[in-house]
Amino acid sequence: MLKPEKKLATQQIYHGRGVNIRVDTVEKVSGRKTTREVVEHSDCIAVVALDEQDNVLLVRQFRHAVGKFLLEIPAGGIDPGEKPLDSARRELQEEIGYFPQKIKSLGGFYAIPGYGTEYLHCFLATELVPSRLIAEDTENIELVRVSQDQIPQLIASGGICDAKSIAALLMFFFIRQGK
């Protein structure tokens, strides 16, 4: 039977605006002691949003860490005390200027479980109505409408190359096929 590692100590080494980093000292099942570096990040949401023609609404934005513009589904952090569903509604209004009349869960996943705590809640949003919320970090986001038929090729070619978008889109296509 598998057993978890035993955490012996934790040292917070960085506290930032978006992430915290800690180093845990652990004891493995074998008795050997080692360290684990952990990036602490709040849970987030990611939304597959469909317009009235069933196009997928994507956003193109610059991602400093990789130095590129990426094509992604709308996503963002969950504010303290906010429910994932409410965060999804807010993020859609901020990033693409729409409020979903219908929204349902697609499931979720850990983004980087080997060294991070972030869990992504994925949603499908439909029956969108114009409704813009202004946010300070959305001035350089471009809305891109893509037909559902183009999504697999965009993923295969690297046109969509971030894990959360690929995972949520595949979850959506898998669930849609099952209907």
C-alpha cells in the first residue's frame, strides 16, 4: 500500500503578490529526508465560452514568463471569499465583455501538482449577453472567435499551447461527444 511522505518542517522563502514559495522538509517512506519546493497559488477558473454561433471565444494576450502572445480561453484567479462560479462570471465580464446566462461545471484539475498547489475549476458558458466589467489588467487582451471545428487543429499545431486551455477544451469536447 502506498504511503504519503511525512512533512517534518516548512520554511516560507518568498511571499509575493501572486505566488508564495515554501520549502518543505519531508521524510520519504524509506526514511530518507529530502526537500520539496512548493509554489503556493490560489485556485483559479478557466472558461470555455460559446457565442450564439457556437464559436469558442478565446483571448490573445502577452504572457511575460514565456515572452509571447498566447491564444487561451478566458481564465483568472478566484478572489478571497469568492466562489468559483462567481469568479467565472466576473472573469468573463472583465476579459471578453460578456455575462453568461448559462454556466456549468466541466470539472477541474491541478495545474502543476509536482510542485504547485493551484487547482483550476473549468466551466462551460453559453447564452452570453454583453456586460463589461473594467479590470486593470485587461487592456491588452484581444477577443478571438474561433469555430469549434478549428480548435483541434489549433491545439495540434501549437496555436493553442497552454495547458489549461487545452485541458478545458478537451474536457468540453469529451462531454459534448457523450451527449
